[in-house]
Amino acid sequence: MTDKDIHQATGISPSTFHKWQTTEGGLPRWEKVAQFCAGLDIPVTAAAAALGISDRAREPEPEAFDDPDLLRLARRLRDPAVSEAEKQAIRHTIRLLARSTRTEVD
């Protein structure tokens, strides 16, 4: 991925994630790391391990939601009978929708 692709997927500026690569300025803010991971579909546990953060060693509990459409999507994403291609399509669509909402609000 290019810097531009990563920025579009995560909302994190290239200068920020380049600082992380050089460890310039110490550890990054956890909220930014979680945002970065969510945008790239990387488990936050992997980031915690890479950063040596043991007290953040597990992913936070997902927010509860009661929207029936979101519940159906969540069930499909957890269903082992659903193909990985379909799961990736669902995740991709959700990310696109999240980005379009983020730009409208920003």
C-alpha cells in the first residue's frame, strides 16, 4: 500500500505513521494505533504485541448495538460457513461507508 492508501484507509497522516516506524517521540497514542488497526483490518492485539504493551494485550469489547442489520452483518462475519471472500466484501463495504460518513462530518 502507498502512504496515500494507508492514509485513506485509516485517517492517520503519513507523517504520524512514519514517526511510529522510527520510534520518534516515544510510544504512539493508543487511540491512534486502534484507529490505524481498524482501518487496515489488523487485530489491535498484534499492534500491542509489536509495541510491547502488555496491559493492552486484548482487543476491547466491541460496542453493543441493537440495529438488526448490523447484528446480521456481525453474525455473517462470525459464521464459519460464510466464505472468506464474502466476509472481505462485507468488511470492505463497511469501511467505505464509515469513510463516507467520516468525511461528511469532518
